[in-house]
Amino acid sequence: MDCTHAFWLALMQGLLEFLPISSSAHLILLPKVLDWEDQGLTFDVAVHVGTLLAVVIYFRRDLALIITDWFKALMPKREKVPLPGAALGWAVIIGTLPVGAAGLVAKDWVETALRSPVVIAWATIGFGVLLWLAQILSPQSRGLAQLRKRDALVVGLFQALALIPGTSRSGITLTGGLLLGLDRTASARFSFLLSIPVIFLAGGLETIELFRLDVPPDWYSLGLGVAVSALSAYGCIGWFLRLLERVGVLPFVLYRLALGAVLLYVF
């Protein structure tokens, strides 16, 4: 594929993967608007690898705590002290189960019936309004340490809705966390941690499909996609957390409403 196309698609994936405005919708729409060739499965795998690397590196301390506390919890004669990392690890697992099940059941239907600009437009608007209502209505009184297993399951059920193009995985999990009373930072951090197994599983499924293809990959474009998406995603995570803490979700809601209106007008 054209390296210029690869650069812009990877940059868009990296910048938007973790923002509540749906990277998948933009990756579907950009080639349509600019009349580019579809980037294909191979490139999708590459940019997902890039964003996965970014979030793993950014949250390396959280992941180290989860792994360490998991090993401590397995020790037969350990001291009976709270292990917040182990609890958070269980929350991530529980929160991943619904989207994994939904993906296995509805993946083909979603990829064929719902990849429409009109569906993206209404999902962009509807879930954007829901995100705004969640921020207004939420008491935002709990931190990540107060996350319960049932909270994780509810956020996981919200995450399953992200299979609908235009929903935004980041946006819908942030919405779920806020509606449960988590503060904005806790909701966002849990959303980021939930993205790790989701991106890993989605990338793994795409990789399996990739091995079935007979066309040799364009390694230069793939390498460019991994590098650009990783660097842009890493920079975006910190920026988003700081912006969310200062001003909340309103800028992203307004963008979603504007984008949805434009799509309805054009398509």
C-alpha cells in the first residue's frame, strides 16, 4: 500500500484508539472520503500491534503490580493482606468476558451489516449523548481501588456495545464507569487496562486470518504502521488523561455530535 496512506491511517489509529470518538469509525470513513483502497487485514493487525505496545508500556507499573500480586495470591502460606493488583487483574478478566463472547457470536454480522456510514452516524451521536449524560449524572465518588467485580462485569457489558461501529470502545467503557459512580480518572484508567486483552484478542484473531492469506505482506508499510501507531498512541494516552481530569468529556461529545450530523448530511 502507499506509504503516505499507511502513515496517515496509522497516525489516526494511534491518536483515536483511546479517545472516546471511535477509531474504527474513522478508519472506515477515511478511505471512503478520500477514495483510497481498503487498507486490508494485514495493516489492521500492524496498527493494533502498535497501539497494544503503547498501552502496555504506558501502564507497565499497573501491569507489574497485577502480575506481582497474582503470584502472591497463589502462594499457599501468604499473609492475609489486601492485594489490589490481584483484584484489579480479576476485574480486567471479568470485564473482558462479555465482549469476547459477543465478538464470537456477532463478529461476521457486525463486519457486514453494520459497516454503514449511517449506522456510524447514529451510533456516534447516540453514544456521545449517553457519555455526556453519564458525566452529568455520575456522583464520581469512587476511585479504582473501590472497583467491585460486579462493576467490572457491568463495564464489560457496556464494552460489548463497542462492536457497533461508531460506538467507541473507550467512550462506552468510560460511560459505564461513570454511570457506576467511578470518577473520571478511575473510569479512564480501567478503560485503558480493559483495552489490553481486547486489542490482544482482536489482533490475535486477525493474525489467524492473516496466515490464511496468500498475498505476501508489504513489510515496509507494516513496520511504518506499527511505529507510527505506537508513538502516537503513547503520546495520546497521557494527554487524554490530563484533559479528562481538567475539562471532562464535553469536547469529545461536541465532536461526536458534529461528526454524526455531517455524516447524516453527506450519506
